Amino acid sequence: MPLLDVSDVILDPEFAEQITVLRRPIVMVNGRATSPKWFRYCVPAVVNSGVSALDRANGDQQSMPNKISVHTLFRLQGPAPGFQPDYVAWRDDNYIVTSLDDYTRYGSGFTRADCASVDSIDSPPDIEDMDAP
């Protein structure tokens, strides 16, 4: 077991930012699963770019999905039988959790999630985030 505890780094406001997690509970009504309401959580997280591969499945079209990696102490919910995956709202874009990694050995509740964009058109990058020529 590693001796490194990253809990303090994740909560440091100079290193982390706020994301919004939207959770859909499943309620069984007459044998059908429904999601009557959404729960919203604002949590600190470290967000960086995810691994994207060029999709050339269609003959004349190429696309590259927008993916992010989220590191947080909040216990995110991924795809699992009987559960809906969480949505993550970050920088005016919406993402869905596609996979989760449990890193509690690095700190209590520490998780890493891969998220894929659900928006048909993602927001352009901020001008302040781009390097000037």
C-alpha cells in the first residue's frame, strides 16, 4: 500500500476547481425503472484531459470524442447494473461517467473517473486558457 495521501492536494483550492455532479436515482414503479428527479452536488475535483482516439468507423467521417478525467474525493457513480451513471458539468459542457477507478489507497474516498461528452457541440476553449503567440 502506498504511503502517499493525496487528500490534501485534491481539496486545495489552488489545485482543484468546482464541478457539478448530477445523479439520477432509479425508482421502481410498477416494474419499470424511472428517474423522478436529479440530485445536484457541487464538489471539488481535479479535471484534466482524457484519452481520446480518432474514430474513423464511418467511411467519410472522422471524429474525436471529447473526454475528461476527473479526480475527486466525492464517490462518483459509474455504469453498473441497477444504477445510472453520474453526469458531470464542467466549463459549460456535460459529461457522463464511463468508467471508475477506486484509488482509496491514496486517500479516503479518492476516485478517478473517465467521462465522455454528451453534448453534440462542445464549448470552445477559453481565450484566457490559450497561450498567446
